[in-house]
Amino acid sequence: MINFQIGLKLSDKLLCTIGINNLLNKEYTPHTSRIRGVAGGVPNPGRSFNINLKYEF
């Protein structure tokens, strides 16, 4: 699984971060899942995107 994240400082007090989780959209079940052995387990979500804005005051 590949995650990608990049941040950009827009000013002294404002930071913008953009990220992508599960970049290649692979289906996977974590080895620590308690229900992994039940019917093949429940896969984790596919690709997701996020945008964060942080303002320090």
C-alpha cells in the first residue's frame, strides 16, 4: 500500500496539506484484523483523498 502526502506553507500561519491513501487502490486486509479469518475478512477501504488546512494563532 502506498500513501502520498504533500504540504505547502501558504503564509507564516497557514499550512495546507493534500494526501492520498492507498494510491494504487489495492484491496487488502491487515494482518492484525480480528475478523481476517471469517469469510476471507473484511477489506479496508480503497483509495481516499484528504485536504487539511492548519491555521496557527
